[in-house]
Amino acid sequence: MARLTIPELKSRKGRGGLVMLTAYDYPSAKLAAAAGVDVILVGDSLGMVVLGYDSTVPVTLEEVLHHSKAARRGAPGVHIVADLPFMSDATPERALSAAERLIKEGGADSVKLEGAKLEVIKALLAAGVPVLGHLGLTPQTAGSLGGYKVQGRDSLAAKRLLADALALQDAGVWGVVLEMVPAQLAQLISKQLNIPAIGIGAGGDVDGQVLVFHDLIGVFDRFKPRFVKRYLEGGSLIRDAISAYAADVRSGAFPAEEHAYSMEQGELEGLYGEKD
Ligand code: KIV
């Protein structure tokens, strides 16, 4: 499979069904690729679902880089977006240096950054780095937004979000993630844009959806936002499998003969000293 290019991604506008999924390692990226996702996001959500942090704020560039490399090895044919972690996009200079590493070393095709940081976005695009925007609930600054809350519920905030989305489009991003915004607002924003709007908790009237891998397979259980649909209760399935393994080890049922290796009889006799 060939990776989707920026013109191909932009051409998905208005067609619906653009599928984005996070993946942070070789096996999850390989599975996502085999299932035919369009775009893999090495999101800084990895800090919460893989590394056990309380938020995405502590995630470092080295961590995103490490996981991008693994995801790239698992999905060589899929367009990968890597997140710019908190503060790595504080200035154009920092963002350029972070994006350089994510693309050259991490194998990413685009970077995503949160908020309407137009100066930074323009610098990245001028340097040839494709950018995906992210508006609405922006987890790196959730504290300033009043927590993990729906954004743009009142008309003033909604107008600001629409203006930001249009400004990102004018700056040249290839698409915009809309996180936790009312479905009616997401629909309106998507209609006004000529680039893909990718929703997460933004209803179905957008061009695509993104979900976090560990939410989709049910292995992240600290909280479950309303927008998450679990397609597997992976947490309980995996826990049951581990319990069965532990029970087999304790009862002696594992390993069985088929899991063991054997020696030739003659060699065995030599081992016991019956052969010179
Ligand atoms: O980090 C992430 O996984 C994200 C998605 C929730 C869009 O930014």
C-alpha cells in the first residue's frame, strides 16, 4: 500500500469516511495498516495510554520520536502524523527543530500541533513540513480550558473556533482535528472548510474520525469519554488470558510436551556419563 500524499488527503474533503487511528508501536501500527486505516497518528495521548502519565503535558519529543520509529516500522505504507509535544511548538525555531527530528528520524509524514499557532504553522509549512491542525479541546492546555470539557458550546466560543479553523486553513494545514465540539458546530465548521475536518467527539458530519487505539480495543480503563466506542473488551480478554497462563504455570499444565525441546537419546546418555 502506498502512503496517502497531502493532495490525496485533501481530496478526501466532502467524501466522508477518512479513517485515522492512533498507534504507538510496531504491532499496533501493523494491525492498523492491515485493517486499512488511512492515517496513523502517533499522538501524545501515548503519554496517558502507554506511559501512564496523568496528562499529555509530560510527554517529551524523545518519547514521541521513539514511538514514531516503532510505528513506522510496523506500517511502512501508511501516512503517519506525529504530534508535537507540549512546548516543542512554543516558537517557530523549536517547532522546526522538533519537526525535523520527527520527519527525518521518526519517519513521520506530517506533524500535528494544538491550537491556532499561526506563526509556528506558517514557519513549518514554509520549510516544507505538512501540518495537521487540532482545535476544540486541546489536551495539552486542558487546564486553561477548564478541564476535559466540550468546547464551543456558546455562540461566542463557537465563532472563535470557526475563525480559528479558517485561519488554520488559510495558513495551509492539510486538515483540522476537531476534538469535543458540539456536532452542529463541527458540521458548520466542516462545511466552511475546503480541507478535511477530522472529528473526535465532534459528531458524524465531518470528513473523518480519529480514535485512540487503546480506547478502541478497550485496554485503557482510567476513564471513558462519551465519544469513545469500544470495539473490543480487550482489557478483560487480556487479563483472562494472563490469569489462565498463571493458573497453568501453578498447576503444571504449562509448559506441555509440545512447548519443550528434546535431546537425542545418545547425547542424553553422554550427559549422564554412559558414553565416552
Ligand atoms: O494525541 C492524540 O491521540 C490526539 C487525538 C486525540 C486527536 O491528539
